[in-house]
Amino acid sequence: MSDNSFFPVKQEIAKTAYVDEAAYARLYEQSINDPEAFWGEQGKRIDWIKPYSKVKDVSYTGDVHIKWFYDGTLNVSANCVDRHLATRGDQTAIIFEGDDPGVSKHINYKELHEQVCRLANVLKKNGVKKGDRVTIYLPMIPEAAYAMLACARVGAIHSIVFGGFSPDSLKDRIVDCDSHFVITSDEGLRGGRKVPLKANADKAVAAAPGVKHVLVVKHTGGNVAWTEGRDLWYHEEIASVSADCPPEEMSAEDPLFILYTSGSTGKPKGVLHTTGGYLVYASMTHQYVFDYKDGEVYWCTADVGWVTGHSYIVYGPLANGATTLMFEGVPTYPDISRFWQVVDKHKVNIFYTAPTAIRSLMREGEGPVKKTSRSSLRILGSVGEPINPEAWLWYYNVVGDGRCPIVDTWWQTETGGILITPLPGAIGQKPGSATKPFFGVKPVVVDNDGKELEGETEGNLCIADSWPGQMRTVFGDHERFVQTYFSTFAGYYFTGDGCRRDADGYYWITGRVDDVINVSGHRMGTAEVESALVAHPKVAEAAVVGYPHDLKGQGIYAYVTLNAGESPTEELRKELVAWVRKEIGPIASPDLIQWSPGLPKTRSGKIMRRILRKIAANEHDSLGDTSTLADPTVVTDLIENRMNNA
Ligand code: WTA
């Protein structure tokens, strides 16, 4: 797709948008030229208990540290709930749409307040104090939002673990942050199928002796095992406490949450976000990127187990007094029209989803979309991976009937909020491009030597200065934070993504340049999948790479060397896939496993992944320099037996 396909800003959107073209240019320039003044002003959008006088203290070199609004105090739950009570107590805060289309409910701000206060009191009653870590392992039900806000209310740090992760992955995350309190439910429900969350939590907690209590939401009513003294029923506990819980006064730089995410090496890292800057950034981006107007219904289809759910289902929208929809189910249940039926049922105005969902729905044709009205839709959004122009155009023409701008939002768990995106009233769109930086964000493209490239170019995407939503550290491992993000290119935050900047200054994300792959918009470290594979008793060695996949964006391709004496069978292949699912979770399941008697290595024994990526992508004609290979015949064998013959 050429850069020529251009969708200019629609006048009817620009007329009422918060930011039009001229305002974008002016505000962006201000934000870059004088960040202190710009953010000093913007920080006032939330309520402070003690107003800040210091805006920013950041260094990307030497003693790396990032602080925003750092002498101010506030409480995030008070900002997301209490401050709306006087003006919109009866307005719906959360619309819950169940997996079963017959189940939905509206929770207004008054009810949200009561739920959050009660749960906060339950945490206190059970010994949770400011600074303690609470692990949340819940399905997409309102209790997940209550739990996040209740932690914020008492100053506890939440760590949400996606319900699709295995007991082992859950255990690792509980142990890493030394969390003593876990919140889960009996079961989750997705596409009519039950997910045994409590049973998984039981297995995880059995190997995490620090856990004192497991609070269990009765959701499906399914049978669960019970450990007296440790396990507590959510409904019994909240009935036993008062509905009044004053919010804790938190410093702007006190931690708000930890969220584990995959990197290119080692175990997932605990990305730490703090209170003041994060909330300012999440709420500001939610308002401007989606042009959210009072009274609109906003729906982000992500799971709260991912950062998108944190910033754009819960914190951003609720800080703005929005009505945010939480959907428990999947796009294909009970049928392929479900998303659009939900849009019509709740009159959704703003819809935010992932390219992988669009691609899978697009496969089924226009029919299931066109039989719904979707006339309430005004803005569409995309996140998680590059959206291919074909999917963009289908989203635009079929879902949006050519009426709704698409905001293709680029960001990361680490960035806390959206960094590169169109603003609907200000920036025209090119299908496949995340377009331009948000206020205060200064993208820089550098070559492999760290030299800044000017104008139209392609290279590694870095950000030159800080923004308030940026992560502050890796929980418990500041050195890893410094190494991962600030050591590759001195003086910049390195995103791990590659990108192209075109002649109009638009950014096109080309995907990860490190050993992280993006499977259906979910980040996965190849090292994690490899270590799961080699933990199998029959496996000697494994190398994992991503390869282009029609629906998932990238699929997981594993080259596996078996121990001497083991034979490669179809059963063993299935066993290994099941093994990885059990070790990490279904999102890590290898799509293709190739038996590899040998792996291409340099003479010093380093696996040449570049070659493995090429073979997996079926680009074996362009392997590049193979002169450093210890044994070139290994490559010939791999090409002959490759799996991806399509
Ligand atoms: C990718 C998700 C292209 C990117 C919010 C990034 C994208 C990683 C886009 C972060 C987009 C996210 N266009 N690529 N609009 N959005 N990515 O931490 O590679 O789960 O580094 O955060 O997803 O994934 P994460």
C-alpha cells in the first residue's frame, strides 16, 4: 500500500473535536519546546490533595530516574470515582456485558463508589497495607475494576495476571512481587466455555507460601476446592464491612501497579507505573485520542490483564467520568456478529479493538456486520500490532460505513498510554500508519549505531524525552530497567520497535526489532517459549522465532532438537504444544514445530536467529551472510524440512 492513500480529517468531526489541525500544531510545539509549562498546566486536569509545585525531574543517563509532579499528593480512586459523585452520581460508570448475551448490567458512579469502598475495607480488614502487592486473577467482570480501584484507594499496588495464564505463570508473578493477597473468581466464562480460575490459583498458591488470603468472587457458581482460613468469599467479606473508606493520600510517585510483560531475555519483567503522572497521561490521552465527549458510551475490547485494559477500560475513562463498557466474552460467541450486536444494544459511540480481531471477522465477510446498524459509532480505534491496510480499509468501510475516523494507536505496557496516534479532528489517516506523536512525545529514529536519522527514513524507534505516563522501573530490578531501555542508544528510551518515517512525517511501525514476538496483539518473549520447551525431558535444544501469520499477525515457530535416542513423532509434537500451554498458557502455544537435528550456530556457538526467521518466513532465498556458520549443512537441512510451506 503506498503512502498515497490518505483519509483527510472529516470536517464534521473537526468542528466539534477538542483538537483541530491548528490546535494540534500549536499545542504540540508548546509541549516539546516547554514541557514543564505544558505539563504543569495539563496536570491540573485531575484532583490533587496537595497540589504539585515541581513538574518534572528526569534523567535517561547516569542515575536513570523519572519523576513527574513529584511533590504533589492525590488518590487515583478518588479521581476515578469520588470526584464524579456530585455531578454524575447516577450516570453509568461501567456497562457490563456478559459472555451470555442475556446478561448485562449498568453500574453507576454511586454504586461504583460503594463497591470500591467496601472492597477497600475488605483489603484493610485482612491486613493489606499501603505499598503491599495484591495479585488480581479475574475474568472481565466489574469486580476486576473494583479490585483495581480498591487497591488504589488503600495504596496497595495491584498486579493483574491475565486469566489465560497458567498456574505456573501466575505463581511466578505472585512470587516475583511477593504478593500476600490474591483476588480471583470460581471460574471465568469465555465463548460458553468455563475457565478454572480458582483451581489454577490453588495450584499457583500451593507453590507461593507467602500468600495469606485468596478472595474468591462467586461468578459462575461452579464447584471449587476450599482452604479454610486462607480462602474468603468476596460476597461474604464485602457484606461484613462498612461502605465508607476514606482514600489514602498518596505521593505522585508512589507505585500504582505492576504489570508483567515479556522482554527479549529472561522471565517477564514487572513494569512499574506510579500514581500522578500515569493518571494525568491516561486521562488526557483517553479524552483527546478518542475525542471522548460527556455522555458517550466507550468500549475497549481488551482484557484488564493487559495494559490496554488498565489505561483505556479503567483508569483513563473513569478519571474522565466516562461510561466504559466491559465485555466478558469473545467476538465470535454466540455468533460472528456479537461485537456489532453489543454496539447496537448499548449504543456504543467509540469502539477500540485489535487488528487480530478485525482480521478474523473480516474473513467471514460483510454479512454478519451489515445486518447490524452500528449507527451510534463515531470513532474507531486499533491497538496492539501494526494493522495491515486491507484490515484498516475493511474496518473503515464495512464496520464504520466510511463515516468514522480510525485512530491507530501505537504504545506499549512501558509507555502507560498512547504515544503515536491520529487525533480524530486534527490528523488525517493513512491506512497502516500510526501517524503522528501525541503531545509531549518526541519520537526519534536512529540507526544501529545510535545515530539520529533525519527526514524520510527507517530505523529503530526511540523517544527523546519523558512523558508523564512512562514506566518508572522494573519492580525489584532497577538495573534491568536501565539495561533494557536506556543502554542500547544512549540518551534515549528505546522502544524495541522498528519504524519508518515518511515524507509527511508520519510514522509506520514495522514491528519488533528484538526477540519479542507479537501474537494476536499479545507480547511473547521467544526466550520464554524456548525455556518452556527445553524444560521438557525429551528436548535438548530449542529456538523460537515469529513468522508471518494471516490472522495472528505473527505465529510461533519452534525449531526443536530432541535428546539423543528420542524419535520425532506426531504424538510428541502434540505433547510439546500441550506442554508449552501448560507451562505458560494457551497464548504461547507453538503454531509450528520443526524437528531440527541441528541449529545454525556461529563458531562461538551463538544461534543465528536471523537465519531461522528467514526460513520460518519462507524467505530462504535471502538468508544474508552465512559465512560465520559453523556448519552450513544444518541450514540446507532446515530449508528442506521447513514447516511453513504455504
Ligand atoms: C506493538 C500494547 C503497531 C509494538 C499497547 C509494541 C503496535 C508492542 C501498535 C507493545 C500499533 C502496539 N501499531 N504496533 N498501533 N500498538 N504495537 O506492551 O510492537 O502489549 O512494542 O502494549 O505492541 O505491546 P504491549
